[in-house]
Amino acid sequence: MSQPTAIPLDQVDLTDLDAFARNEGWAMFDTLRAEDPVHWTPEAPPNSGFWAVTKYTDIDAVDRDSEVFTSTKYVNLEEVDDDLMELRRSMLETDGPRHRAAQADHAAVQPRTTGSELRGFPARFDQGDGRQRLAAQRIRFC
């Protein structure tokens, strides 16, 4: 796989869906990780913009501190009205005790997949599209 063409920071636009269709998303995130790892992305009204946290250590810190960083207001880039927000809420928008309670409910009906069960998956994904290869790489770390 060839290295993506570098994209200057002032040209990074995470709201440009066509850039992702042109496979430029990887290069934009490379630029952000190197030059502005916690990046504010403004959006035109009526949207309000969003933060892109691009380095593992920063993402891990955000994930672990639900007192300071909350996902209860909705984490999808699509901005929805308050009445739809609750209706469309997923595990991604639950923090702390509510998240743990939902996990416990899920665990009660869905058996846990173990690392030994996952080890056979990478071989099946290696020949797939980019998302499948990425999943295979992450599974190898189990």
C-alpha cells in the first residue's frame, strides 16, 4: 500500500465527505496527529463543530475521564434535535454507571468472545477491503 500524499494542516477538512471518498482521510489524520493532535473542526451553521482527538494517549485519557469529557450529549457528527437524541442513543453516548449497567445487561444475554476465538478471524479478513484488514490488525493484538 502506498503512503498517502501529505495534506497541509490548513487544508484538513474533516467535514469534506468527498475527501474521504477519495481516500484522503488517512492523510488528514496523519497531519493532525503530527501537527494538531487535538483539533477543533468548525462547521457552517446550523452545525456547531467538533473536536478531533487523534493520538492514542489522548483518546485513552478522554475515554477514562468521564467527569471532564462526557459523551452524554451525543457523539455522532450528525447533529440531531434533543427529542431524537435520546431515541437514537447508543452505547457510545453512555458514560460511567449508565454505561456499566448497559454492559452488564448486554453481557447477560450475549456471551463474551475470548481472545482464543478471535485468533482465527485475521486470516479471513486479510484478503478483504481496507476496513477488514484494519480489523484483522486490531484483532491480532488480543
